Amino acid sequence: MKIYTQDLIVLDKAELVLPYPPSVNTYWRANGKRRFISKAGVDFSNEVQAIVYDQNRNWFGERRLEVHVIIHPRSKRLFDLDNCLKAILDALMKAGCYADDSQVDILRIERGSPLKGGSCEVDLIAL
């Protein structure tokens, strides 16, 4: 069911295919006591923003969310799934899909099959 407000469709579910995210180990950088997002993190966030803007939708605003993520690694090499989440969730928030990470009540992450270059599938579902 879709909710209509002021002639805009407010989404109940959205499916996105995003580029492979940087791990938390490469997402943050430090310079003395100063912490900042790395170039890889900024580039990923900009790519996500372009994908989200191309959807031309009215997103979830402040609604409570369930987020499902499938990470398709670049190779069969082992890696920690949870290292990828911060970049994904931050980029989606910055792109305007939702107002704040704290809206995510259910978060599921899965390892997908390896793909050349890697990618991630994200389903956002309003609760």
C-alpha cells in the first residue's frame, strides 16, 4: 500500500543496487585528533547520491525502517560483512533516503555471490 500526501508518493519499499562499499577500515581516516571520511568514503557517498537522485522519488523521511543488505564481494576472499555497513547506511542517509540512522529498527546483512567489481543490493522497507 502506498500513502499519498500532497500528490507525492511516499515509498513503502525501495530496492537499490549500489557499488561495492569501502570497509570501515578504509572509510575513516585520522590526522592527529581529527577524524574524517576518506576519499574512498566520499566517492562512494557521491555515487550513492547519484543513484538515489536518479530514482526521482519522495523517500522515507522520518519513518521507521527495515533494511536488508546483500553484499556481493569482488572476489571469494573472506571479509567481515559488518565492516561494510557504516558506509552504506551513512551514504543512504546523506542522499536523503531517510533522515537518520536511528530510524533503522531491523537490519539484516547477507553475503552474496562474488561479482566482478562487487556491488550491494539494498532493500529499504517502511515499518
